[in-house]
Amino acid sequence: MADFTAASAESSLLAKTINEDKTFKAAFKFFKSLKGDVAVASQKANVDIIDAADCALWDQLKSVELSHGDDPEEGSSLLEEFGLVPVEEWEAKEIPSCPGGIILRSPFTRRGERSWIEKSLWDYPGREDLPSNLDRHWEWTEQSRSSLKWWPASSTFVSDALPERPKKRRKHDWKADKNKSLAAAPIWKLRWITLGYHHDWDSKLYSEDKKTPFPDDVNRLCRFLARRLGYREFSAEAAIVNYYHLDSTLSPHQDVSEPYQEAPLISISFGQPAVFLIGADKADWPSAVILRSGDVFVMTGPSRLAFHGVPKVFADPKWQLLPAREKTERDALLTAYLAHSRINLNVRQVLPPGQTCLPRLD
């Protein structure tokens, strides 16, 4: 449980309010309100937050034993293909108040991070077969997704630091920004893309009628990660690629759409850090974790159906995308985008082992 004492009058008032309401909702409100470096702000308010970059608390967590693998599929060639460091260098910890909630400190090399970021921002958006949030609100109907200019024509017009928006300006209203070419581009309006079994946001169900082949590289990456944690039968069959900006949040919820819920849920983060909240009961204060670029959060066992949400995405001036070997237009655009954004690859198994398809919905 958090012990709230804050330095400033503003944070003291908030702490007093939250002391009277130690629920998931109160925690969400608290972390959403923090300014600047969330780790520092939490420390000043005397509120625990797990951060792999903070050795004091990280080292106190229970370590999770990892399997190094014993078959040819799991050799060093896969580490290079997926952009991963040797398994011997991985660090995995279990969230004490949420059994089965495991945070794997970034197992990716910087070049590996860049590769998955480019795939998420450069490859998936142009795929006609992958549903996205833009499908229902398509403003560029005369162009196919593959031919659409997702990015500004030139990074010359992209500000390295998009101006802060006045508090009174409407959310997502970037029209008054002087350098608005990136904010006006389709890529900035992209919020999610689904892979494999496509989640129906209305019915909350999967079906065989809404399914495309799951990307083989993502499946093999997640199988590799799952096997390190002892889940040797894991198969990635559905995924949501989430695109967050610094003003984005994700409300508390449970992932219950998958018919088979014994398999882990794997969440991989790239770009700017976020506060991730997870807890078994919305009536209780959840565990808070800072997920930084490359970190992997795995929900297994009791935590698989836990409530979770993202109240805050914040900027880390120390994190930078690994520059390309040669300076290119793409490099400048990616750097500008990622200065204000986070990408999350959320992967699930849908079917029980041995089952090849979902029952038809009549």
C-alpha cells in the first residue's frame, strides 16, 4: 500500500484526496496527474513504483528463473534474428502483489529495438489486410493504404520537439502548432492495428471471419520469450499494436475475449516510457510499473485476468532511437515521431492447444 507524503502543496492536496480512496481509480488519477519524470515525482510523493532503472527497488523483487533452451530452434541465430541479447543477460522479476505478473527488463539490443519499431511504423500501416482505428474514419478514401503517404513529405518541416499544447486547447487539436506536418500526417492519427485474429471492438469477440495470417516473425519471437518462462506450447494468434502519444491513456480493463486464457499475455514496449498499473481487484490500489523501451511484461497465472491500464506516457530525454548507419529521411521522421510516442505490441493466444479454429458464430 502506498504511503502518501508529498513535498508541494499541490501534491499534498492530491495525496490527501487519495489517502481517502485507495482504489485502482485513485491510483490512475494520481499517476496521470504527475508531471515531468514520473519516477522522480513518485519518489517525492513517497509512492512506490517499480522501475528496472531503479536498482534499490528492482533488486528487492523476486527473480524469475529463465530457461535457456535446449533445442536447435532456440539457438544463437534466433537471438540475432530477433535482435535479442544472450538469455544469460536477461533479468526477469515477479510483481510481489500480483502473482504471475512478470517484468522482463529489455532483452533487446538497440538495433533489435529499431528493427521492431520500423516494422510497426513502416510496414504494418501500409497493409491493406490489417484493420486499424482509421478504417472507420478514413479521410483519404481515394488512396489505398499501401499507396498513402503516411509520413510528411520531408523531415525539414518536422519539429524535433512538437510545441506543448496549452491546457485549454481541445484534446488532439494540433492546428495551432507552427510545425504541424507530422501531427497532420496519417501516421500521427494511427492508434491501433490488429494482427491475426482481429479483435471486434463492438462484440469483444474473435471469429474465423475476421482473421488474417499471423506474422511469422512475431509468433516466433513471442514463442521464444514464452519458452524462456516455461510456456513451451504458447502460440501467438492475435495481437494489437497500440500507438500512444504523450497525452494517451488506456483505461483499466481485463483481457477476457480469448476463449483460452491459460496461456500468457505478452506485452512489448518500444519508445517513450509508460506507467503500467495492474491489480487483481479494482477496489484495491494496484502495483505500478514503469515500462521502458524494450521491456516485456508478461501476464501469467492469476495475473492473466488482472485489471490493468496505462495512466501516463511520459518523455525520457535519455532514451534515443539507435541512429541508422547512414543518415536518412526515414531516420529523421522516426526520431521526431518517437520523441513523443510509445508503441506497444500486445500478443495473445486465442485457441486451446490442439484446436485449429474457432466455432462458427451462427
